Amino acid sequence: MGVEHTYLAEIIRNRRAVKKGYIDKEVSEKLVRELLDTAIWAPNHGMRQPWRFIFISKKALPDFAKKVAAAYPEEMQANREAYLNEPQAILVVIMENSDMPKKQDENFGATAAMIQNFWLLAWERNLGVVWKTNPHIYFPKVKELLGVQENEKIVGFLHLGYFEEQPIRKERIPVSKKFMTYEQLLGKK
């Protein structure tokens, strides 16, 4: 049996970023915690588990969106507020920073792997996810709002929501165009 025929391979290939078109169905804190309980089994160097999470429910989104939007220039605030109110919930992923580049890369790699785990688990439950890295994740006012410490960074906002229409599949560049052997690199075949 080839990889392309496994259940996991199907989920990986079928997963999409759901950026809009959310239906009015609650994304519960209970479900998000359940998905995270498995997602955190991602590989992470030294078992640092460098992540933490803040869940913003649909009920809390209007207040949250207004406060995040207020960090933008006045002419952008209405747009940003509406944008942040689109999903049914947001999960903020915060990561422990390091002054050591190796440790920083390891922490980011682990956090990205955990996010992918979460995304695949959510997809399996028909819950749409998109990982957003909008400018506001870097704004001091937003970091203050979320209690982000000096030794932490916001890795992204995961916009969450159920959907009816699956986004279109975007093809990938074949591995054959991105792969070589060491012998080929040295000019030997």
C-alpha cells in the first residue's frame, strides 16, 4: 500500500485553509481543548513544549476584535474589526522565544508542527482553520492585550469555523522539481 492510499495521507492532501464562508455554528472551547490535547504530541526538542494558547470564543470576538483593531491607524480600524469578527472563534498561539538562534528555530519548528497537527485534527472534524500572521501579531498593544511576555512571541491567530463549501485544491510543485541527491550536487550521477 502506497502512502497516497492511507487515511492520514488523504487528510494531509485534502486539508485546506478555510479563510471565509464560515457558517453560524459554535466552535466550542471543549473541542479546541480536545484537539490541542492531541496536537501537542508534536516533536519538540528537549520536550520544551514552547507553546501556550488563548481561545477567543464567538461571544468574546466583538470585544477582542474592537481592541485589536484599535491598534491600527484609524482609517483601517473598521476593516480590521470586521475581519476579526468573521471566524466563529480564534485561537492565539504564543511561543517561547530564545536569544539562541538554534533554540529559537527548534521552538518555532515544534510550534509549527503542533499547529499542523491541530489543523489536521480539526479538518478531520470538518472544522476549518487558517493560520493568520497579520501585522497585529507584532503590535505591542496586541501583545499587551494578550499578556505576551518579553520572552514570548505570537506565532499566529488560528481563525476557526465550520463551513459548507470546501476551498479549491491548489496543486503543489512536484517533489521531483525540488529534490536532488548529494551525488547530483557534486556533479556525479
